[in-house]
Amino acid sequence: MRTAVVVGAGVGGLAASGALARSGWHVTLLERGDRLRGGGAALLIWPNGVAALRALGVSLDDVAFPVLTGGIRRPDGRWLVEAAPVNGGPPSYPVVVHSDDLHDALMAGLGDRIEIRTGMDVTTLRAAGARRPAVGTGKHTFEADLIVAADGARSVIRRRLAPEATVTAAGYTAWRAVIPWFRAPRLPDSLAGEMLGAGQRFLYASLGERGSSASNTRGGIYWAATAPGAPRPESAQTQLDLLRRWFADWQAPVRDLLEMTEPQDLVQRAGEELRPLPRRFGFAVESGGFVLLGDAAHAATPDLSQGACLAFEDAVTLRSVVGDPASVAPLGPALDTYTQIRRARVARVAKASRRLGQVLQARGRFTVRARDAALGRLPHHLFERATASAHQWSPPL
């Protein structure tokens, strides 16, 4: 039976661990933290991410809720792009799911072939001079047929295998939060919208229904905001004070949502991407090898909200190409196939996300006026078509 070591227990690492384990691999999952936990706040999952999760046997039916924003408005409330009516075709909208609920669903799909080791900070790797690849923490060495690097945008493994790929700042920072229903008694039960300002963006959506079982625990209102500049080093309270100041004159419900937010709700993330992408996502080592997955392979700007979705696609594709865990054939050809399938796809999505960010994060009076005028003349179905390729994906056969 083949063995795999997965480095990193984020959503991509959990998805890959479950996919390999349910296919018959013996999997060891290494996590730097002292326990496995959700990422905080909530995430948007687009149709391609939902399709990938279904292919992995993970259902979000009870914990994911559709986000129908109705279009895009200016901070003063005037429409930039009004939504077209929902037709009878495949859904083109995302769902929102609490990070803890997503984490629980992925944990439930791990199965019983997985050994979980926490407190394991991988700092070294062995990619030559032995039959199988290995990673090490300084105290422990883990050897396997396949090492899956799911350790994020600043992956130690990727920096060794693909040093050409570097993390590049996009010039803005994103914040996310979930406000529980009991803190939002004045707001309507069904809430969704998006606003664009000068270098700023604010999106919000209901997470469940007020009074439902979910709303008593993890339900509420999700919001995400972006603003120019690097991540803030100050305390969460200071960051929240800054957000309230930056969005003070935006129309409802933006001000209300920020007032109802508490510092511990905030999750901050830098807007950044890998440029250039690694030339390869798979690296053969004798009969085994390494593979890059999720942000370790292709961190993209968050403008299309595709980070988790692409990681789930990676996991499905990896499972489909590595084959029978009882096989003794070298993994090199399978890792080449993984690169061929995934790199072209994520390169297109990363480019689309970068271009969308240039539009959505536009700054300067004349640039913003030009953007708003262009969006105002653009029918919503054409705006959706511009990003639809990112949301259209089918699991490989």
C-alpha cells in the first residue's frame, strides 16, 4: 500500500488527505499548530468548488447558503451593475459557509486511514539520494511515496523545489468577519450585497436564517472588505477602528455591520499572489515524489474568491491521477499529468483574478469615474460572463 504525507491541515490539506485516504492510501497529516481548527469567519464557495467537494464526497447542503447580491452599488447606494434575473440554468452564484462548518465537513471525510500529527513544523525536505522523498521538523523525519505540500503561500517545500515562484503583494488587504444573529437584531433576515468605492470593496451576505438551529451557533451575517495598503500590524481593535473610519460614509448596512463587529471576529489577509507560478506542480523523486497543492502551488489574489475552490479541484485531480495505491509503478508520470492538468487551469484563473482586481480595486478620482461609467454601461450578464470561466469546471474522468 502506498503512503502519503500531507503537510498542512488547511482546507486544501484536509481535502487531499481525505481524497487519498478514501482511495486506499495510508496518509499522515502534519499540522504546525497544536490542533486542527477552522480558519475563522466564512468563505465563498463557487460552483466549481461545490462540484469538487461533491466529487470528494463532501456535502455542504445543510451549512451552505446561496449569495444573491442583486448587483453592485456605489458607496452612496446608486447602482453600478444590476443583477439579471436568475434563469433555469446551472447556478452561477456562490454559496457562503462558515469556516468552522467547512472544517467539520472536511474532517468528517477523512476516514480511518489517517494519522494526524500536530505541532509539526516542517523545515527541511529530502528530494535526492534516497528511494523515497521525506520531510523533517528537526526532531522527526517523515518518509512516504508521495509528499503533498499544502502548507500555504509561503510554503517551505515550494521554496526549495520551485524557487522561481515568489509571493507578490497586490497592494491591498482584505478583512472578513461573521456577526452572530444576536448582535444584529435590527438587520433583516435576508441580506446580501456588494459595493465598490475608490480602492475599497465591501460584500455582505446572510449566513443561515435567524432563529434556525445554525443561527444559534455559527449563523449570522458574513462580510468581507478590502482597502489599499499592506496588512496592518496593529491590534484587532485598532484595525476595526480604522475600518469604521474608512467606511464611515458608506450606505447601510455597511456602517451597521462594522459597528456590530467585535475585534475577535476579524480575520485579516494580505492581497497577494504567486508570480510567476511554479513551472511544475509535481516533482518526481525516484519512484515517488512531491506535489504542490492549493496556495502552495498557486496563491492568487482573492478578487475571485477562488483560493479554496482551486484547492478542492487540486485534491480531486490528484486523486484521479495517482491511481491504485497498490501499484508499484513510479509516480513520476502521474505527477507530470497533474502539472499538465492543473497549471494551465490555475494560470487562467490567476490572470482573471488579477485583472478583476485591477477593476474592483481602482483608485484615483479619474480612474474610479472611468470604471464606474464602464460598469454602468455593462449588462450584468456580460459582467458575469467575464468571470464565468473561473466557475466552470468538471472533475477529470
